[in-house]
Amino acid sequence: MHELAHLHFADADASYEDARYAVFGVPYDGTTSFRPGARFGPRAIREVSFNFESYDPGTRIDFSEVPVTDLGDLAVSRLPEEVAGEVADVAGDIVRDGKVPVMLGGEHTATVGAVRAVRPEVYVVCDAHLDLRDELDGTPYSHGCVTRRVLDTVEDVVIIGARSGDREQYEIAAERTRLYTADAVRERGIAAVLREVREHVAGRRIYLSIDADAIDCCLTPGLGTPEPFGMTPLEIREVVRALAPEVAGFDYVEVAPFDTGQTAAVAAQIVREFIARHWLAGQ
């Protein structure tokens, strides 16, 4: 099912049988269209996770007491459609075993497979890009087509933080998604946006995907497709805090760690935030 990583996520020391959360990495950036490097994201996120204390003061949870396991990194294929299938197989096993998949990326293409496995009622994504192309660079499984592929199986899609896409993608977004642009988040405030989103998704099964480039590239520059004028790490944390209790599958993708570590550090803390808030809601 997987190849064990040399480094696991901090405090992910439960056995698979006992775990509630199963972390796995997808070291793939085969369709990256600007700067490669996201294949190194899972390892960077794991590595920096050891920098943090196990105690989370916001929830009063100690991660050493939360049943988390790390399955390591998938040995992925070169073709993106095959990668999506491999992710679907692994995430499907995790879901069938009654656990929550937590995926580390790697490029966003992997999310297509995870969503197919989780089968959510609502897909919520924080992303700088609409990713609503039907095809890019000769493949419908490009990182620029992720949300379009999700729409093949999930009718209800919420996009938060977008600020990039061509005219056709914005037209599709207006017709088929709930779109909260980065400007809308800034003008309305993340609290107001999340009140509306929570009302919309209440009581339904959610898949939550965080693309690292949802955050302004001036704050976390380790990105394959950087965009300025984006969200802040604190706003992303608020999204996770608000939605975690209803989430059945989660990922943090597109970390390309050629900066000085800030992008991976934010990713690791957001992953921890998701696990803590989801675990707290279930107690």
C-alpha cells in the first residue's frame, strides 16, 4: 500500500489498528507548470513538525495522546491519472477502516484521488487558483484541473482565497461553485465568510483541501505557482478551526520547500490544528 518514509510526522506513533488519523505523503509534482519542488513537500512538513511542542494550548490537547499514525510516502507513478488512482486506493483503505485520511503534498493532483475515496457531500478548498481548466498541458489531471475533476463527482464546491484564473474559469466558478475570492475575504473578513460557509455546509460530510498558495507568497514563498495578495496563515487557521468537526478527509498540498522553512512550518501547524480540532469535536 505504501513505502515507509524515513521520517514520520511528529507524535504519529500509534499503530495503524489503533489510529484515528492516518497521515500519508504524495511526493509528486509531475504536472507542475512553473517551479518544481512540491515532491519534497511531505518530507519538509514532517521534518519541521518536530520543532513544535506536543501540547496545543488552544484545545488543551497533547498530541502524544491522540492516535495518529504515519503511513509514509506513496511510491507514485509518473502519469498524473495513475497517481490519482493510487491515492484513491490508499485513501479508500483508510476510510473503509474507519480512519480519517490526512494527506501531505506534493502537487494538488493527488487531491482528486483522495476526494474519490472519501466521497464527500461538499468539497471546500483554499487555493490561489480556480483550477477549473478541463485540460492543461495535454492532461485533464494537471494540477490546474483539480477542482474541475472534483466537480465530476462532487456537486457542491466552495472555493476560498482564489485570485487567479482565465475568463472561462471564472464563468464556471460563478455557475457551479461558491467562490470567495481573496479580495472578498479581505473586504468582508474571514469571520463573516466562515459564518456563511458553515451555515451552507452544516451537518454534511466535507473534504477540506488547503493549497499552500492560498497564502500570500510574500508570507510563505515556498510555492510552485506563487501569487501575491492572498490570505494569511491566521485566516487559513480560522478556516480549519471552523470546518474541522465536519471534515472526513483533509490535505495540505503544494509545499515546495525551497524557502527558509516558513511554508512547511505553516503547513505542519495547520495539519496539527486540523487533527486537534477534529479530535476535540469527537470527545
